[in-house]
Amino acid sequence: MRSSGLIVDIKAVKGQGAYYCEDLAALQRTPIKEADRWRAKGETEGFKFVREIAEVVSIGIKTVDGIWSWGDCVGVSYAGKSGREGIFRANLGLEQIEKWVFPFLKNKTPTTFREVMGEINLLPIHRAVKYGVSQALLKAIAFCHREEMWQTLVREWGINTVIKRVPFQGSAGNNRVINADKMIINRLSGLPHGQIDDIPTQLGLKGEILLSYASALKTRIVELGENNYFPVVHLDVHGAIGKIFENDAKKIADYVKGLEAAVKPYPLRVESIALGNTQEETLNLFSDIKKEMTALALTTVLVADEWANTKEDILKVAQSGVVGMVHIKMPDLGGIEETMAAVLGVKKFKVATLLGGSCIETDLTARVSVHVALACQPTALLTKPGMGIDENIQIMGNEMNRALSSVISHETLQ
């Protein structure tokens, strides 16, 4: 086995994410027009304004062979809510990297990715920093072994699963009509994801606007799709359905019945349908909603996101039996090894996995996530970065094609 190479130099520079950090709690409490969000005062701790530029720190590791391997330290758009770490600031990242990461890695000869990240996880640094460091380390170790990043992960985790293309789940943001069309044309397996940051205009005080949108979405799938195109309709509502029905499980289930009918015959997933103030409270809500849905013979899959941040959180949610899918946000977990453990752990409970992250991530983190997905084979992979659809499908789709070329024989490609 090749040496992973002595680390001879490290550097870090500021960067920028592909979208914006937003104070969702403030937005759902009082709707704010997008043009006014830049100077509206934030309410969640750490937010100066409701919408802010997403800050990034790129960290580079140079090994003795002279090759630089880069990773991007970045958080998530809706930071500081439902148990998540606060908004990531580049200055803090640079301070932590200089104080803790530089001394730890300089002149170190990594053995395995898992071993080094196990030590880095003990450092008192933001999860965004762990995320970036893990990307750079994975790239460096993969290069020293003359293999793809996904191959390093497969080798170190002893994975025997067949490596195949992972389906994409789109993320439309607020531009959910045009972006859904783009997803349909590109035949994504799941769409549109979306978001609810303005309840009166995106959901409706009785849910009527989302119902109308779901019905129109089905029409567009029929109009733009083909006979053999059968996507999952995945609606991320960030707890907003629970808000308008005051977390009444029966009323929520009755509403889901209407949503399910609106998109039929396409299967439906609803993410973060209702939220409590703690993980336990949220799981109890999900349990009550699921019972009511079962009584109505509904097939809609409930998806957990909030209060499923760390590996331990995620496995507890999966084991609870109240959700059919868990959205695993890579920046929330920190190091890539934590994401690997979370996805593989959830699959043991026969629960589906959406390997995701955030619109504020970068082209670099999006490419790395493709390799993680190929190694651990989640149910679906969320497209990122940004909210433009075309760009993130291109970045991730092309990376997946390149990575899979090392699986497919040359003859097959002729």
C-alpha cells in the first residue's frame, strides 16, 4: 500500500458560497420581501441581517510530491436552528485553522483517512472547518494512492456494494415553477424540494397555495415528461404545514391526503412537515402524524431534516420508526467520515437516505459529495450548489460521469 505522503505545507483563504445564509425563523414569523432582506435585522443568534452572504474558507494541503489538495469549509443556509451550529464566519474559521489545524497537520504523514479524521474530530473547531479539512485530506490520500476519492472511501470502509449512478433530487428554492420545469426536462428522480420562507404566499394560511402548486406540478410532469418518466414529488416545507395547523396531527394528515391526491399517480414525500422545540417533541409529532396518515391509508413518506444534525441525531431519528427518509446534510455533520457512518447506519434501519447539504455550498464541495454518494449509495443525492438548477446539475452530473468512468470498462464506452 502506498504512503499517503508527508504534509509539507497548509494554507487557508477566504471564499464565498453559492447562495445566501437566511434567518428562517425570522422569515416564517414575519414575511419579508426578498429585496428587503438584506437590511432587515436578524433574530436568530449570529445573524446580523435576515439575508447575508455565505462565507467560506478554502483550506489547501500540500504533500511531499508537490500536489495541493483543497477543501471548502462551509456551513448551511439556515444555520442556528433546530439544534444546528450557528452561522459560519470566515474569520472564525481562519482563526481555528491557524490555532488547531495547522499545528496538527504540518509534517504529519497520514495513514488512513478515517484515522486522521478521528483525531481531527477531537479538535475544538466548527463543523464547517472539519468539513473542509476532511475534503482536502480525502483528496490528498486518494491522490497518493492513485485512486478516485470514492475508491478511497470504499477501500477504507470495506464496502462491497455495486457502485452505480445515484439519482438526483433537485432543490428549486423560491423560483419553484421555472426550476421545476428544468428538473423535469433533465429527468431528475425527485423534485422540486423547494422551501417555505413566506407562509402566506408560498403555502397559504390554509395550505391552498401549496395544493394548487402541487396540482400544477403534476400537470407539468405530464406535459414535459415522457411515458417512462415517473419522479417522486418531494416537498420541503420547513415545518410550515405544522405551523398553519398548530401541529394538530389529524388536521395535518387530512391536508396531506389532499396533497397526495393532487400529485397522484406520482409518489409524494414531505420533508419537515412539522417541527417541535426539541428532537423528542418533533419525533412525537411525527409519530402522531404518521398514525393519522396510516388511518387514512396514505402512502406519503415523511422526511426528517431538522433535529437530525449529528450522526447520533440521525441514527436516533432513523431508529424511531416514524420517518421513511432522513435528509443527511453533510456540513452539519462535519467530517466526511461522519456522513459515511450516518448514511450506512440509516440504511441498516431500512430507512431511505437523501444525501444533501445546502445551497450555499461550493462547486468543490458538490463534486466531493458525488464521490461520497458513489461510495455509500444513498437513495438520492441533492443537487447543489446554488439555486440555478442548470449549474448544479452540470457540476454534479459531469463529476459523476467522470467518476463512473473508472467503473465502466473502456470497451463499454465505445
